[in-house]
Amino acid sequence: MSLLALCAVALCLGLVWSVAYRLGFREGRLTLPLRLIHALAEHEVGCRGVDPDRVVRDLVRVLALPERESRRLVARKVRSVAPSAPRTLRSA
């Protein structure tokens, strides 16, 4: 039974690797953690005051994210950033 389970795991790993290779690793794409992408979008919109549409375009162009997902992510970040006066280091 153990040998059968080991073969099944090896087969699954091979299948996952094959699909991942075809989806982008072959082209040299790197993956980024979603936390980093969320932090980047929040920083661009909240701290730097970049237009949300521009942030969406940049995420789509640079990170090859689907536009729908990028818009959803930025919309969530725009809601989480309260409209207030710009903060400086002294007022923080």
C-alpha cells in the first residue's frame, strides 16, 4: 500500500510541475506573494496618491495579473484607505 501511495504522490507532483512549467516558469516568470501585491497596491493608492486606474494598468502590465482581479484588488484597497489629509512623518 505504501508503494502505491508513493507512486501516486510522485505522479501528482510530476503533473503539477508539468502544468506550472507550461503556464509560465518556462518563460522565466517569477511568482510574488499576494501579501506583497496587496501591500504594493495599498501603498500606491494610499501613500503615493496614484490614480487607482493607473495602479490597475501597472499591475496588469508589469505583473501580468488579470485585469478583473487587479480592479477588484485596487477597489478593495481604495475602500480601506480613508480619505484624510496627507500624513507626514511628523503627523504620524
